[in-house]
Amino acid sequence: MQIIVIGLIILQIFLLGSCGFDQEINKVPTTSPAIVELTLFREGTCQNSPSELSKSDLKLKSNIEGFFQSVTNFSYQYNKAHYPHLSAPSDLDVGSEFATDPLNPLRLSKRLLLKDLLALKSEWLEKIGSKNEAVITANTQITPSSLIKIEDVLALEGVHKKVHALKRKFLRLSALSCSKAQLVAREKFDVRPIFEIRAKLAEGFNVLDPTMEALLLDLCTDFNTSSLCSLELLMNRRSNSVEKFYQNFESKYEQRLSSFFKIKGRTKWSCFKNGEKTIIRVPIESNNILKNKLFGTLSVLKEFVAEKWGNEKVQVLLEEAIDNEESLKVSWTEGGLSYVLADEPSRIYLSKSLNFSQLNITFAHELGHVFGFPDCYHEFYEKKSNEIIYYSLDKSGRNLMCTLGHQAKIPDSYLEKLVQEVCL
């Protein structure tokens, strides 16, 4: 039984560095949450150096990293003692720690991180047992021979994953600290109220039920003042038209939801027919840094894009540009951010910190912004809780514009829209 899951991690939420496109609900290219996955592989914070973090941030960072190192060292030594055939772990599979939807969003704040840290320390010490705890607290070097075998190793593996996830959450929160103004503005586009009321209706409640009043008011106050909403709901109750009140705001939310999935064609590309299949040709400007990161050739990236952006009827074909033809361009950022700007829709900005596997998935995602597709997740600062809220809006969990999961790709419906919008 192994404590550590070995291999490359593709989580389901954040991306190393950010992703963004100038949309109705996303005015600036801030860090992309729906892509919790790669952001949390490294720091990607807006601070230039650790010295610019506040004292409380530095203390929390130190405590989380120290605990993570302790757990990792213990797990490595334990594996070495009881499972010597296992190699050293390279990463942990913590994707399940970030599974979200509007009814179960990811919440980030220093208060919550500290609370989780204390709970995990307690849980970890309980799982490893008193004898192993004594070895650790003795401040002596942990060796394989000094560790007692643990009965519930699966539970210990779970704690290790949670600690790794905690570290990534801290890095995510730090990366968002520069974007608070934009995150505050995004709260007004929260779509959780419609999901909450639909969940109640699915349980058998009726909009006429007085217990539904608070949820109905939440629907309205996203568009009107609370006093006006209270008055409007009261008048609808008196006229027996509460159902109409609900349907009116449900329609407004549907329009809001659709904006997360609607293409806004910003670039045009050459298309041609190959039998029944439409080929969308995207020439890419030669880029030495990109080639070096891909071991001297674009062939793997081309194949990856073809896999993620294709079906039986449509195929996106990435090609190296010839001479000075209009082409897709790649620029590099020093920080942890990757994005596409609205006024430069034919240029992808990629973080220099992306490694080989991260580069392929990030490029494929950002290509969606080049075509005009928005991210299908929502992230904002919730004032009443003083927390960052993130949730995905993808029901399938496999939409590449919502997640960078290993199985994510572009849906067939997107490819159909793509042909209509971007072909010359």
C-alpha cells in the first residue's frame, strides 16, 4: 500500500499563473482560478519578494510549508522503511480537494487556511500514532528504522494530500492579493442564487412557500435594491404572481450564465474542407523560447492542440508560419501569469515558469481565448464573509475552458460555433 501517489498532477481548478480574457464578467486578465491546478504548483504571487509579504502572511506561509515538509519527509521515510520498492514521490494527486460547483464553492481566506492547518496537524498526529509522534517531537533525524508501521495508511495518504492542497490554496490566495478590486467588482455576477433556489425546488419546495422568500429576494437583489425587491415581491404575493416574479429573474440569470459559454469571435483564420471535416488553420510565429521548452520542436504541441481542439467534423491545425503571414504570436511573462488581452487577441502571453506538460495544456486553454471563448468559472471576493469564492460552471467537468483536467477538451458544441465565428 503506498502513501504517496506518484506522477504528474493535473488538478481541476487553478492554472499556474493566470488566464483571462476581456469579457463582460472578467474585465482584466487576472489569475485564472478555474485553473487552480497549475497556479498552485508554484507561488505566482504579485509580491516581488518574500520581504514584501506581511508578517502574518510570512508566518502562515512558514507554518504551512514547514508542516508540509515534515509530512513529506515522514511519508518518504515511511515508504522507504515499509515499501522500499517505491521511488521518491514527485507530487501528490490532490485534484479532489478542489472539486467545486456553485453549491459547493472553494473558499479562500487566511482565517480558513489557519483553521485547516490546525485541524490537519491534529489529524496527522492522530494517524501516525504516539510512537511515531515521539520520534518526530524528539527533533532527531527521522530514519526508516525509527518508524512504527501504521495500520491505516490510506487515511495517512489522505492527510498528506490535504496538506499539499492547503499549501496550494495559500499560494492561490497570495496570487489573488493584487486583484482585489477586480474580484470585488465581480461579486455582482454571482450566479449561486439561481442554483440554490433550483436545488430547493428539486427537493419539493414551492416558490409560494414563505421559507423561500429569502432566496427569492437574493435573486432580485442582484439586479435591484433590497427595498425595491422587497416591495416587488410583496406586490407579487398580493397578486398571486410569485411564480412570475421567479421566472422573470430566472430568465435574467440564464442570460448571465450563457455569457460564460458564448464565443465572441475576435480573430479570423483560414479554413478549408478535407472531405466532411472543416480544417481551421492557425499559423504560429516561430518562437525560440517555445521550441526550447518543447525540446526543439513544435510537433508535440501541434498534436496536443489537435487532440484537444478536434472531432469528426472540425479540426484546429497548428502550423509554423511561413514568412510574414498573419500568425498567432507567443510572448513570455516573468511572473506566474498566462493570458490573452482583448486588444491583442492574436497573442498568447505565457509564463516562463511553465514546464513541458503545463505549457501544452495552458497553451491549448489560452488558444480558446484567442478564438473568443471565455472561462466558464466564476471567482470573486465576497464582502460579507471576507473570502475569495471560486466555482466551476461546467456540468461535465471536462470542458477545457473551465478546467485543465487531464481528460478536458473542447466540447463539440464549441467546435461547431468556432467554424461559424472564426472562418474567413
